Amino acid sequence: MSDVRILSATCLCGQVAFQIEDSFLILGYCHCSECQKFSGSQCSAWGRIERAKVSIQLGGSLIKHYQKNETGRVAFCSHCGSSLYNEQIHEDFLGIRLGILDDEPDAKPTLHVYCDSRAPWHEITDTLLQFETVPGGN
């Protein structure tokens, strides 16, 4: 049995629940225009994790997807509208919205991505690494 902590996560109404291994590959803030629209804020706090390390515990039938482009889609609770995760449909990773976590992960965000798309009224004032797009330049 693994010694990895398990985090609980829920949507706003509590009708969708997850268990997520506390083994995020990376945590950060995304400033792309899609995250701004989907979160209704200047950025989205997210954690990249392998899909196999996320388990739906409750409300799987309430999870709906919006296909935002040919390969990417976002998931939300169809009851309360909470943003749950982002995924590239041909990858084995999810971008979990950190706001759904009920427990604090061991790691903290370390970077900002898509800073070239940040809201013009938002100034990034912390000392975390900033990337115009994503590390590696995709």
C-alpha cells in the first residue's frame, strides 16, 4: 500500500466528489484567456496530475464537458457549475482546479503560465517563475 496522502475534493454543491493522490507533477496559475473565461477570474490555479491518480467518488453522472477545441475540454458540475478540471483528451493527465480541493496539498504553486494572455488589469506581484506560454514554449 502506498504512503501517498489522499486529498478530498468537491464541487460547490457537494454533489460531485473526488479522491486525488497528493502527487501533483506541477502546480501553478494559468492566465490564458480560456482559463479566465472558465474561472471568471484573472487566472486559474491548477495542478497537473496523472488521470489514474484521480478517482470520482460521487456524482460522476453530474460531470459534464465542454469541448473548447479539437483536443481539449473542460469539466464542470452540471448542478452548480463548478469548474472541476481541464484535460487534453488524448493525454493521461488532468489539470485539476485547485479551488475544488477540500484538503491542502503538500506542494504549493511554483509558476505562472500564459502570462502573455494575462488580463490587462491584473499585475502579477509574487516572485514565482513566469512564462509567456508554457515551459518549453508550446
